[in-house]
Amino acid sequence: MRIEEYFQQIDATLVLFPQVVLKTMRYDQRSETKGFIRGVLLFDDGSELHVREFVDVSAGIERFRLCLSLHA
């Protein structure tokens, strides 16, 4: 899998959740298989989910760092 495909999977999955009223996702491709994701999801109840992830998809999906924080 290439990192662009992984980024597309993230976007396609987020579309399935109507509770997400706004998303600000930034995708930074570091190589063909490595990338960094940073973003904020705003939910319909006013809560926010802050996401940061460094991932290598060369041999499956290997997350080196996944940081989530929820603000209600």
C-alpha cells in the first residue's frame, strides 16, 4: 500500500460518520510509504478530537505514534 491510499482511506472512513460536522485534516507525505497526519474533528455535540499520527504502510499499517485528545 502507498501512503496516499492510506490517506484516502482515512477520508473515506470519516465521510461515513454524520456526527463529524467539520474536519480539518492535514496529510504530510514523507515517502511513498510513510506519512504524518494531523487534524481536528468537530462533532455535532461540540466536542473535538485532535489527532496526530505517524504511520508506515510498507508492511501493513505500523503506527509509530498515535496521539488522540478529546475536548468536550
